Amino acid sequence: MSKLYIVPTPIGNLEDMTFRAIKVLKEADLILAEDTRTSGKLMKHFEIATHMQSHHMHNEHKTVENIVKRLQAGETIALISDAGTPAISDPGFLLTRACVENNIEVECLPGATAFVPALVNSGLPNDKFVFEGFLPDKKGRQTRFLALAEESRTMIFYVSPHKLVKTLGEFVQYFGEDRPVSVSRELSKLHEETVRGTATQVLEHFTKKDPKGEIVVIVGGKPEVKKSKKL
């Protein structure tokens, strides 16, 4: 029975790899990898010899049709990204959608993803939250900020290190200097760090300290205005 497996891989610490993920990758007919060189190190560490094929944002539009045909022919294929869960700000959505449209079974294994520990570490409300991923670079960026300024749920962003200070400055501008912010970087790695405070305080911290590594930013939602009771 053919199936597409979505397989999470560690975001830093190799000990976060699950037994089941290793088993699926060893037994699959093919592994689709965002970068075969990066994933090759993971395969070597866990002694996984399954053939890998490159599947990334620059070629996925062209490769999906052929992958679907291979699945329809009875193959079992596993999809991985460089780190974390595929399709979360990584390639995977197009292939998953194509499989669903063609009645091919899809199974996503539970496992590592960066935003969940960052959200829990933040100490901000996590009963309701919205995942924004990477903000637009130019077109639509201001429009997105204006819309998010009214968002009452906790917000999750992925931010590259060289854009962190700029983004924190925009948080101050659009959300207010006292909005609570938590920045987690290098999650599960040796130099893991979480910096919490107001938007202004966190901006000041990273203005003085050059940010490095993979970064997840958690921002508190717009506080509700309490209506005064009528006498």
C-alpha cells in the first residue's frame, strides 16, 4: 500500500529523533530531502541507507507530478526537511495537497518543530495562538503589521538573525513599546537562549548583542480593553 510519510527531523539535538522516524526512513522506497547534503549527515548518523532525492522550494512545482506517479505505482515515500516538520515554513504543502487530491494516503509523524517549545518557553498565553511564520520582506509587510496590530491571540514568527533587530523595531512601532515579546534562539542546541521582556527591552538587548542562529519570536496579542461597569 503506497503512502506518503511526513517525517519530522531534529531541529538541533539529534537525540530528539524518534525511533519511529528512523524506522520509516529505513523502510521507505525513497526519501525526499530539502537538501540531500544536510540530510546526508543525519542519514549517516542513524545508518539509514535509503536513496534520497532533492525536493525543495525551487523544484517542488516540477517534481510533484512524478512523485505522485511513483506513489500511485505502489512506492512508499518519506518527506523530510533540513530540520523540524516539513510543510511548516518548509516544502511539503504542494506534495501533500497533490496526494490528498489523488486519494493517496498521507501520514505525518509527530516530532520536532521549533515553534512549540518557543511558545511554551515564552510564558505567554498559549490556549489560543496564530502562527505567522516568516513575514513578507517588502510587499505586503506594512499591511500585515497593521492587521496583526489588532490580533488578540499570541503570535508566532520565524525571523532570520539579520532581520531580528529590524523586526523588533517594527513590533515597537506597530504593537507598542510595552507589548510582551519572547525571542528563542538555537532551540535544543548547546547555546539555546530565550530572552523575554517588553518589545523595547528585547530590542535593546539584541541591539547590543548580535543575534545568531535559528530564531522564533513570540508576541503577546493585543490586550482587551476592559469596559467600565456602569453605576
